[in-house]
Amino acid sequence: MSTSAASYRSVTIQAAGAALAGRFYRATAAASSEPILLCSATGVTQGFYTAFAEWLAAKGYSVLTFDYRGIGESLSERHVKFSAARKQDWGQLDMPAALDCLLAETGASHAHLIGHSAGGQLFGLMPNHAKIRSVLAVASSTGYVGGLRAPTRWAARALLSLFIPISCAVLGYAPSKIIGWGEDLPRGVALQWSRWCLRPGYVENDFGAAIKTHYYREVAAPIVAIHAADDPIATSANVADLLRLFPRATKRSQQIEPAEFGLQSIGHIDIFRRRCAAAWPKLLPAGFGIPYPRT
């Protein structure tokens, strides 16, 4: 572990088959609850969440962010095309290791999970899911292309059906940066993501195939799914498609309007930008509106 001059301390998270780069933000106010594991969206690096993590720390929550294998500071290969990462590895291997690291750092027995898009989709793959006190899934849905709003639906279909398969076949990876869809993605991540989004159910499409073991039907932590009314990807239909994968959990879906926070737009990504800070109180575990049993 090394000390950063920033508001966080850099940590190395030892996951199966990979060393992940993480950032630990210790609560700067009296701890008000269990710590928070903040899990990123696909192709979004942890630095994007710095302002939000700092804000959470000031509210009394210790926070851990991290980059998934094959992404950002966790890309250990000399180029993304050499990464063997799959999308499922993020949920099966990386998120569980990050959770254990956070609990070791804080001495807590449980943590809240705030997942942005993919981060709120994949926690059903975590074998240590029982250590999660609550889940806030922000802009998280199956991303099923048929449930997207136009014109994003048309662009996404071209991305998933043509751009990703062709670029992976020719280049060995998906050069997402050049089209403004986040970081370049390892071949295995991109192809799995593409396959999941082209049919309803997302990760469910690989149950019994690439994914031999999962915990979606066992997760009991209460889940709140928040999505913006102007999000073209996490639509109400796609959010419901994701939540049905968690039959045991207490679930609540909430659509928020940008105007209620004095904002013109939020969309799929921007709620974590500083300009949307007026909406951040909605993302505090204490404000989810579900009573959390303490063990």
C-alpha cells in the first residue's frame, strides 16, 4: 500500500488472477454507518467517482473504489488486447475481493454497495454477497437493446451487433474510446457484454453456460434501483428486467427527475459528476427508505 497526496490512500486488492488498483477514502466525519463499496460502470475508471467518494467520506462513510481487471490502473498487460478478462470476472472475482479488502481496512463485518450500471448488475455473482448490508443500483438495468430509448437504441444495436464483434475479431479488443463509449475493453469483456445486452435478462443469458455458479436467487440484501427519467439505457422496463433476477431480495425502483434537483439532465452517467451534487443525498444508504436489519 502507498500513501497518496490526494484524499485517498492507494491500495492493492489481491483478487484471484489479478492485482487490482483501489483507492480507500477514510471517513473524515464520525462514522455514521458501515463503509461503502463503490463499483464502477463498464468502461468507467474509478477516478470518475472521486468527488462523490470524497463527499461520502465527509458524510461519515469510508469508501473503497477500484478498477476492474483489464481497465484503468488495473490493466496489468502492456495493451488491453492482451487482457483475458471477462465481464463475469468483475462480479465473480473482482467485486468480492474489493469487498473483503474494504472490510479488512475498516474492521467492519458488512458494507453497503453502491453500484453504477455494471456495478449494480454483477453483485449477484459475488460468493460473499451475505456481507452486503444494502445495495443501491444507480442507472443499473439489463441494458437490453430492445428496451433502450431511440436514438440510443439504434446506436447501441450497431455497437453490440457490429462494432464490437468486428473490432474484437480484427483488433483483439473493443476500441470504445474512439466512439465515446468509455475505456477500451478487453475482448472477453466486450463480447460477453454484447451478447448479454442483445437479449433480455443480461447476465442470465450465461447461466448454466459460461457462468456455472451464481447467487442472484440467494441475495437477501435490500435493493434500491435509482434511474433518471432521461436515462436512455436504464429505462423502467430494463430496470425491472434486472430486478426480477433477485427473487429473494426486498426491491424498490425509483425514477428521479433532473428538474427536482435543478438540473437539465442526468442521463446514464452524469449523476456522479460534481454538477449533479444536488442529487447526491438521494444516494446515501440512510436515505434509501428501506429498514436494514443489523446482524
